[in-house]
Amino acid sequence: MEKTQALTPAEEYKLKRQEFWSNWFKQNDKVYFLTKEDRFIQQSDEDGVWNHLKTSAAKIAFNIESSTADWDVFKDNLNEGNRVKIKSVFSFNKTKNNELNILSQDGWCKPTPGKHNVVFDILMRSLSNNNKEAQDHIEQLIYWKYTHPEDYTLPCLILYGEGGAGKNEFVDRVLNTLFDKQTIAVKYDDIFGNYNGLVLGKTVVYIDESVANKTDSNRLKKQIGNPTVSINEKFGGQVDVENTAWYITSGNDLTGPLLLDGTSSDRRWSIIKLDNDIITHTMAVLDLERDDAIEWYSVAKKMYTNKMEVSKWFGYIAEKWKTVDKCPDGLHTSDYTELLELQEGFVDEFMRKVTTHENFTYISNADAFGLFKEFMKDEHPSQANQLTKGKKMFLHQATHSKVLQKCYAEPKKCIKIVKQGKTTLCGGFVKSVVVGDLQHNGKKYLNQMDVLCWDMFKEESNSIKNSVANFLDI
């Protein structure tokens, strides 16, 4: 009988450590090594966050013994378990085998049949300002993001007006539960400041209490609808990654959290104005006095973080909107029009009144400035002296007014006008559709009758002020 050769101490040690690490990797299935970053990466069981570790730190954290043999056994198990990747990515699209996709939908709530709690209906009622079209739109946005998470063209939901409507609870609790902690509430600087790593790989990004600013609005507009975003993390370089987020922003200011411009680019915004807090809606739905409504809601809102309750609520939404087959367009109801008008500057407001008047066809630069001065005296007397001193500044603002394109009017430096058989050269603003109505010697002119529309207003009055009153209905 052949005698079995005894293992050396080194072989026994290696066999023992092999058994240990084999079990360890089964229990720690979210540990990887990224060759491009030369870092280990491990997902926390508590909050799901992925943490990077240098090799020296990993040896301590994973209790790797100091011997070379133990380190070799650990690396063997790392390779055999396909735990070595080139880099980590955040994507809702298919990724390469040698990439570690940090984003996962495994923990998302699954649509579940059953009657959901009425507190979710009250929340939707509050966030839509009890407007069916707005509520349907919000539900469709949620449904589309869940079923097509890779779609970066989803319009940004803009909620403005009354505070306490449930905006934070909607994102921080309901959506955060639905999307398994893949949401974040940030300030504007967290997106466009020096370091914006907070938004990396998020399903929903909520910009809380942002302030209307033209530059900020343009930067966010470029990011929404863009397939990639640039991420700057502390102690790391800039990298372009997939734009995974659906953006929501809010503000209690009545002028809204972002500036609109009245053009087709506003298609990226869904505008909803909120007039009441969620307690008011609770009172209306349940027929309660305010104190009773506050007490009821303080208990009922706990359902927002209950995965089963959220799953039933989303099951209702998924069944309701299962036939939706394209990404929702931006929502532009009367709330959009009202906000656009509120955000207009004084020159914009004046140009809108002029160019949308039913009799408008043309106004000269001189007449426009004269009327603007009278308009300011009547409509905004406290600002009149400051804003009506310079014709040059007025014409610059009027020429670049954001309302011109929307109202189909345009500035002209030199317009040839036929009046009583004579030709007059003048700069001004003209209704786009009447340019070129008359051909004279091969050149384009305005039709004489179109021009007389404006002249008639002047003939009816002995002063510019009366002309303003007649023309602008003020």
C-alpha cells in the first residue's frame, strides 16, 4: 500500500487559506479590483455606497495576512471569481464584460397588484396642484423613467410656488424607495461647482430651492437631453459619463427656479405651479379640519418608505400607463405661460404687449422708445426714470428680446416703406409675415396698408401717451 506523502507546513497553510478565501468571496460578492484605477472597490451593505480602497487599505480591511502566500491565494481567488475589471461605469445600457457596472435595478420596487394607500393619491394631488393633466404627466414621467431608465431626454420637472407641498418627500422618500436609494437632493453648485461627484450614477437628481438665473438655466438645459455629463470628483480628474438622471427642480419663489426663454428649447421643462400645501389637500380629500389633517398625515407619510406600499402604488401607475410608448414631452399649460410672463423683464413685457397686439405690423425704433417710456410711467413708475434714459440700451434689449421669436416679429436695421407713393427708410420692428408683401423695382417693401395700421393709432391721438393707452390697452 502506497503511503500518502505528508503536506509541508507551507502547503498546509496555503490549503487552509484557500478554504478561508473561497468562503470569504462567497460572502463578500461585491468586492472587485479595478486595474485602470489601481483600486479595490467594495459596496457597503448598509447604504449601498461603493467605496474605493487602496491596496494597503484593502489588506487591512479584508484581514489579509502579511505573508506573501496569503496575498497570492487572495489574488488567485480574485481572478478566478471574475473580480478583476478594467474600470467601473454607471450605465443603464449594456456594458462590456471587463467593466463593472455600478448601477443596478435589482433593488428597485417591483410593480405589485393591490390597493395602494390614499396618502400617495394626496401627494400626487398636491404636486399636480389638483390638475388632472399635470398629475397624469407626473405619473407618466415616473413610469417612463422606470421602464426606460437609459432615456436621457426626459423633461425636467419644475415645481414652484407654495412650500410644504411634499416636493422633498416625493424625491427623498417615495422615489428614493422606488429606485432603491438611487436619488439625491442637491444644491445647484453640487451639479455645476468644482466637484459634482454627488450626482454620479443617480437615477433621480433633485435640485432643491434653485434660483432663477439665465446662466444657470442654460447650463442645466445643456445637461438635460445630453447623453453624457462631465464629472469632477475630489482627488480625481474629469471624466465624461452617461447621463443617467431624471432631473427635478423646485423653488418657493413665485418667479420659478429657472428662467424660461419662450422658445422651442423650453421643451425640456415641465412646469407646474403649486398653490397649496399638502395639508390643505389632505383636508379636502379626507374632509378633515387642519389639526386633524396634520395628525393624520404625520402618520400616513410613513408609507412613503414602505417598499410594499410603494410597490403597490407603482403597480397602479404601471398598469394605468402601460400603453405609453414614447418619452413624454415637456408640460406647457397655463402655468408655463404665467411663469413666462412673470419672468419677463420690462423691455420683454413691453415688446410682448406690442408685438402680440392684433393690429401690430410695424413700429419704428423712435416710436418704440417713446412708447416704452410712457409704458414704464404707467405700468412701473418706480423704475421708469432708471430704465428709460438710454435709447441705445433700450434698442439693444428690444432687439435681443426673447419674445420676438415667439411672437413672430423681428428687428430690421433698414426697412424701405412705401407711403403715398414715396419710399421711406427706417429701422424698427416688423411682423415677420408681412415682410416682402410688396415688390418694387425688384426690392422688398412693406405693404402701404400694413404700415398705416400703426399710423392710424398716432392720428387718433395728439400725444404719444394716448397712443400707448389705445395701442396697449392700458
